[in-house]
Amino acid sequence: MPNVEEIKTDGGIRVKVKTEKPKIYDRLKEKFPTIDWEKGLAIVVGDIIYSKYKLPNHVLAHELVHVRQQLDYVDGVKGWWDEYLASDSFRFEQELEAYVTQVRYIREHTDQSSRNWRRQMINALALDLAGSMYGNVVSYEKALQLLKL
């Protein structure tokens, strides 16, 4: 039986974290052939975060943004996913908000002795945000600038 954990967000939303692969994975794999469930990724569908592995808190902060985005989306969770897969600009906007939240979490929850790790993480996140998964909408330099607000 899959492992399920339940968490309650600051906004009072109950979110489940499941280790099984979600049904949407096949659509994601078709759109982004390089993703690999076995290597670890997180996928949000409504109030469920799917991840084979335990998520670090800064990644959880990122994924909780997607929970809120999907639950608040005017066309519902399915509409959010349809738009996310169809539109590079929509996907980038959604991810930018989540990455900014993740960077904020990293900054607020790491001490000065971890500043090299923090810098490496922010650089890696900027590379991701500037990459093909999000439509190559911005350069690495612009992504770094957006994340260092």
C-alpha cells in the first residue's frame, strides 16, 4: 500500500503527500521526455503532492504554492494542468511564483554557515527556471535576477 502523509498548511488546507506515481505523469512524460519518476520529482494534483521520496522543506514550500494555485484556479485543477501543459508563459508564471517562495524559504531557514549551500541552491534553481522545462522564457541571468528579489 502506498505511503500517505497528511500535513496542514498555514492557510488551513489539508494536503496529502503520496509516494505513488500520479495519473498525470504520463501526460507530463509526453511533454517533458527527460523527467524520471525514479530519480525523484514532485507533482501536485489539487491537494495531493506526489513524490516517491521525502521532500526537503524548501521543496515542500515550492509545491504548496502549486497546491494553492490549482485550488484557486478558475477552471479547476484539470484546467490548471491543461493550461500548464499548453502554455510556456503560464507554466513560467506559475513556476516563478513557486521558485520565489522556495528561495525565500531557503534564505529564511538557513544560517550564515550555510551561505555557500544557499548560493548553490539558488543558482541551481535559476538554471531550472531558465531551462527547457519552462519554455526557455528567460536567460539564466534573468532567472537569477528574478529569484534574488
